Amino acid sequence: MAELERTFVMVKPDGVQRGLVGEIISRFERRGLKIAAMKMLVVSDELAKQHYAEHASKPFFPGLVGFIKSGPVVAMVVEGKNVVPLVRSMLGATNPANSNPGTIRGDFALDTGRNVIHASDSPESAKREISLYFNTSEIATYSRIDEQWLYE
Ligand code: UDP
């Protein structure tokens, strides 16, 4: 019934500073997704560089690392059917100028470097990013009471 696919989601420092954490979590909850783990933390320099390692050679990398460390973030493991592409669709395009209204970035962001939220782009990235931010013991196993009404 309830699928065990997982993704990693992070409300970035701009989302926390702008008071958007509750709104964003609500969107995932209302969609029917399960929050399996969640914490607020300030990302270290080392973790920021590991997280965004694929962008190490890009011109925006120093700015991105500096920004991601600049205040607390809220990291989450989110579970549900088809969750990786589903959550990416809920985020909208990387550049908010191209994000459709109704998406998180399309509703709350203006600039690529201040696009409020991160989510894994593939199941492999999800696995890697979850393990960067969470120990296995921090991820809860439970059922939502409405799962029989969410899954056929
Ligand atoms: N980014 C940026 N400038 C760029 C491209 C990306 O500041 O020209 C930032 C942006 O915050 C983005 C993050 O780097 O969310 C990671 O880029 P990616 O292409 O992986 O986009 P995402 O997966 O976050 O949509």
C-alpha cells in the first residue's frame, strides 16, 4: 500500500528566514506524503561542499556554498509513491522565473540563488543526500492513518 520511496528535501536559509517552513511542510502533508525525518541545522562548510559536490567547478559554487551555510535550514526525508519526481514537480524549475504558479518556487521565489528549497533529482541522489544529513536511527518508520485513502 504505502510506498517506501524516499527523497531528501531541504528548506534553504531564505525559506527559513522568510517564515515559509510551515507552508512548505503543509504542502507535502496535504499531498499525502509522509515526513519520515526532519531537523533544523546550520550546514557546515564541509557538508555544504559535499552536498553540492556536482557543482564544484561552476562559477556559482562559492556563492551557493556561502548561502547554504548562512542560516539554519530544515532538512527532511519525505516518503511516498513516486516521491522523487513528484516533489521535484512541486518545487518548480530551478530558476523561479520559469517556475509555474502553484509550485513552491513559482509561488514564493524570484531569483535562482534564492529559490527557497532543495529536493533530490534522482533516487540515487536521494540516497546520497539522505545519508549526508541523517543517520538511519533518525528516520522514523510509521504509517499515516489515511494511507488506505491515499493509495489504491
Ligand atoms: N544555482 C545558482 N545559480 C545557477 C544555478 C544554480 O545559484 O546558475 C543554485 C540554485 O540555488 C540551485 C542550486 O544552485 O537550486 C543547485 O542547482 P541545480 O542545478 O542542482 O538546481 P536544483 O536541483 O536545485 O533545481
